[in-house]
Amino acid sequence: MKTDDLVTALSAHVEPVDHRWVGRRMGMALAAGAAMALGLMLVGLGVRADLMTARAVMFLALKLAFAAGIVGLASVCLIRLARPGGERRTSSIPVVLPFAAVVLLAAISLGLTPSSHWDKMVMGEQWLECLLSIPVIAIVPFAVMMWAVRQAAPTDLRRAGACAGLVAGGISALAYALHCTDDSLPFVAVWYGGTIVLCTLTGAILGPRLLRW
Amino acid sequence: MTTTETDLKALMLASLQGDAASHRTLLERLSRRLRAYYKGKLAGIGRGASEAEDLVQEAVLAIHIKRHTYNPAEPLTPWVHAIARYKLIDCLRRTRTSRADVPIDEADEVMAHDDHIGAESTFDVRRLMQQLPQKMQCAIEAVKLDGLSVAEAARRCSLSESAVKVNIHRGLKALAALIARETPA
């Protein structure tokens, strides 16, 4: 076939196109992913019993701020990466900030505690549950985010995949935090941070395969 | 900003509003630039003109299908370049050339030269279309290849007008995927 013929064919009956579509579709995916992660947590795990006590609220707020920071920064990145050439205008540095902040706070809190308590602070009561729950809950938001990104046109599939994994991990941590009663900062840094990084790596591995267009 | 960028961006903005004439001019002008770009890149690694033409068509189709991902607040050149380069790398990956063989280039390079001498590409759209579901085939054939209006196509394919539009949209995407898979090594 000649390219001119293709151009003629494509130019027959051109429909108007909405350029805000990508942002809107990503927003919808984000909301749907968050709702499903929350639902999964409520059904599978349930919220922590002491949710309303002042102590729980304070630690919960910290965890939520950490996870929400990741979701916010990473979704800005992801919306850029979803468009062709977006990778050239997107820096990955801001998404590291929440991790840096939580690691710093964890280090301070370890510094203020005698080293005999460190073990318990890092491992908590439920490290295994955290290690499993965050990646499992992240599967659904990850699928929804990847589906939305696929309908745009990412041109750096590895970074777009990693970023989708990061968003999904953040959403999942947000939901899981409502259940988890391990409140020490080192625990959050190691197990929340670690599992979210795990989700990001998985996204980077799957990106090139799942996002091709 | 170059005049090429300004002109082509104006055409793109009009085409996003649904202006068919602008869309056609835009695709024509972009296809000539893409042809020069791909011929240059493929010549560097010893590939021929018909392969370059396959890529031109893949990229034109991608630009058409993915035009909703263009952000009017940004210049057009980097967007076109990112698509052109993505399709080049994707093609080389399919044909087992390593990514390291793709020369580094700047966004402006895709707009730098004009080449209107098209070769015949290696794929036959009507044959590829036979792999699509019946409804998509009928809608694309009627509107895109035979030049009927959407209303006429709806009658010919016994679909509603909105179903014709949806089937064209989905069909072109499926077709682009088939073309991407068919492009020979």
C-alpha cells in the first residue's frame, strides 16, 4: 500500500479529539484503584480496632502522609510518562522524597531508643503480614493503572511501568495502613518502604511487556 | 521556534478539532518528514527503502490513533519525535537488532528533511483487515477505504452510526497492532 492512500483513508471523517482525555482517564483509574484497594482491605483484613484512639490517629496520620505523598508525586510522573516524549520532561527525583523522609525519621527514632529495642521496632508484630498484604492489595490498582496508561502512548515503557507500580504500591500502603497496628517508624520505613519498592521493580519488569502499543 | 513547528502545530490543533483537511495536510507533511528520518536511520544500519516505508505507515497510523495524547500546551516536534523513535526502536527490537544500534538523535531531526518519494510498503491493508471482526472490517472499508459517509456505512453494515464510529476506532487500533506484528524482518 502507498502511504498517500493510508493518509487519505485516515483523513476520511475525522472526529474531534479531546486532549484532556489522558489526564481524565488516569484520574479515573487512580480513583477506581484506590476504591478497590480499600474494599479489598476492608473485606480481607478489616480496620484496626483502636482506630479512634489519639495515639493510633497520630501514627496513622504519619503512615497515610507517607503513602499519600508517594501516590501524589508518582501519579504526576505517571500522567507525564503516559504521553509520548513525557520521559524527557519528567524527573524521578521527587518520588524519592517520601522515602528519604521516612528513612530519616526512622533513623532519628532509632537514635532516641536504646539499641536493645531496635529489633522489635524494625520487625514489629506483623512484618510478614505487611510483606504479603501490600503487594497483594497492589495487584488490582496496578492492573487498572496499566490499563489506563496503555490507552495513552508511553514511549519509555520501563519507567512508565515502574511508575505505575509505585502508584499502585502507594495506594495499597494507604489502604493497608488502616489495618496495620505496627506503628514504629523503622517498621514503616523497612516494610512499607520495602514492599512499595518491590511493587515498583515489578512494574519496571512488566512495563515493556504490558505497555507495548 | 521554527516555522515547521509553528505550521505543523497549527495543523495539529485544527485536526484535533475535527478538521479533516488539516488532518490530511498534517499527515501528508509528517509522512514526508518521517520518510526522510527513517530512510536516514535505516540506511545507517543497512536496511532498505520499503522497510522505511513500513515504518512511515506505522508511525502515521500511530499518530492518527494516539492524537488524543498530544498536549496542546507543548510543542509538537518532541511528541512526533518520541512516537517516531519509539516505533523505530520497537521495529528493531522485533527484528532482533539491539537497541544500542539506534543512533541517538534530537527531536528536531525528525522535522529536518522532507522526502516525498514514497515506496510501496510491504503490507496489504485489505488482506490484513480480513483478520478483523466482521463489523470492524465493514465499517473501516466503507468509511475509510470506499469513502462513504458514516450514515451510508451504517446502512451498508447494518449498524447504528455510533457503532460505525466505535468500530472504526477499535478497528484501526487492531489494524495498527496487526501491521506492527506483520512488518517483516
